[in-house]
Amino acid sequence: MNKEPLINIIVPVYNTEKYIRKCLDSIVNQTYRNLEIIVVDDGSTDSSGDICDEYAHKDARIKVIHKENGGVSSARNAALDLCTPGGDLVAFVDSDDWLELNMYETLLEQIYLYNADIATCKISIEYSDNSRIVHKKIKSNICFSVKDKEELIKNFLNREIYTSSSNDKLYNLKLFSGIRFPVNQFYEDNYLVLEILLRAKKIVVGCDSCYHYRQNNNSITRNFSRKKFRDALKAIKHNLNLLKNTYPLLLKEAFALRYLTYLSFLDLLVFSQQSDHIRLSDKIRMTLKGHLKHIINSYNMTLQEKIAFIIVVYNTDLYKVLRKMQIRVLKREGY
């Protein structure tokens, strides 16, 4: 290696004064040192922007952008536009999350070992009660090249070892040439993940160093948003169109994700206390009921997921009881 590659780390920040110090400490103290850290204060109204400036005064690798609030995609795009020309790699970190200190050293080693465009690591979901869920499906580093890209995309659609998150990855910066995150849209990662994956020539998945994702609210009590629901379906439609033109034989797997998206949002609606959500909940349940035969016959859904569909369609009260029990078990066992 003639020179140490430069890793551009992009950190959108909005009103995370409680967490931003832990996040930035985990970045500036990385064992890999050749970093350019672009922190975007996206119109914060608390002390987050001042804390970012404080860190920039202490570490010359940190650049701070202060801008009007435009959302995470807008902040990421502003930083991508400012990445140092010739910068080799790029990574994304949310300002309320934190990293293992060897995360980027580990990911970079895999990129050079396999000559890969993307390297991914495991995610640890951290809850406010100090419990956590670590994705444990990945057993070892696995490299996928162009000739077996279809296998990796199928793997992604089956939700096995390649996630839709941008934050658990280290990317070749060239993959983002001419591509930016969709602005004013939720699920920006879901919208972009397949497009970036199709551009990559080699991808290595399964590095052990964890990205710690802070889940501030219990998944049962998160608020439902109609815009989030529409944007999630929009992202799936975008990915279906990409697959039609590249790997049409994988469309069946992709359609399963659409049903699972309905289930995910129905899960939120079931626990919602707002009366105006009842009509939409019933509408989604009827939609799923009409496709229940296809769901049950799907080969890329687990038996547990199929049972969940049946229960939520016919008995929401029973679904709520069983779902609460499931979450307690998962958190207790660390999954």
C-alpha cells in the first residue's frame, strides 16, 4: 500500500446533545487514524452545534457544517459534496450511536484483503434499559463478487447477512458518484441500498466489529406515521423497479419484503392508542388477508413470521400479548 487511504466519516447531527460526545469520542479515538470527519449540524436547537465546534477545535480532522434543518438525507448529501477530492472511502454514523474503536481498522483490512468496494460489520441494537440485541447470523467473513452478486442480493432480500443500513458499512467513495440520498423521505437507506449494491464489484460481509445503534424508544411504543408508511412502500417500489431491469428472477423474494413492511407498520398500529389509526389498521389487515395464501406459501419467510401474519389478521389482541412476550425474550437473550 503506497499510502494510507483516507476515510471520510459523515455524521449528521440534530438535537442529540445527550449523545453526541459519546459518538464523536468513538470516532476520534478509532485505531485507524487517517480520517476526515464531516459533522453536519442540521439546524439543531440545543447545544449539539456548540459541542461539534468544541470537538473541531480539539481535532483538526473534524470539519463542521452548520445548515438549516433539512433532514438526515440533506445533511449526508451536503457532506458527500464536501468530501475531499481523492478521498478513498466513506462511512456514515448517526450522532446518537457509537462505534467499537477498531471498527474502521477492521473494515479496511477486509476491503484490502478482498479488494472489495464495500465491507460490513455486525450491528448491536442498544435499548434504554441497557439490554441489547446483536445480529448473530453472520458467522465469518464472506466475499461476494460480480459473478455471485445475484446470490448476495437474494441473501439481502431474505434478510440474512446484508442489511439496508448505511451505518454498518465502509464504502468505496466512487460508489456515490452521481448518487445522493433522497431528500424529505424516510427510509433513505432502504431507497439507496440496492442501487449502491448493484454498483459494487466485490462486497465482504461479516466483520466482527460492532456498530452500536441506539434505539431510544421501545419498538412497541414508537409512533406510527402515515408518511413513513408511504415512504417505506415507495422505497420498496423503487427497488422492485431496479430488480426488474437487473435480476427479474428475484422479484418473488422482493415481494415478500413488501408484505413484511405491511406487517411492520401494522405492528405499530396495533399498539397505537390513536383512534384515527383504527381505520387504516383494518385496511392493512384486509390487504394482508387477501394475500395470506401467497404469504403462507412464501419460501423466504420464517414460520414465525407466517404465524404472526395469521394471528394479526384474525386476532389483534392475541397478537399484542404474544408480541410483548417475544420482545422480552429477545432482549433477555441478546438477539
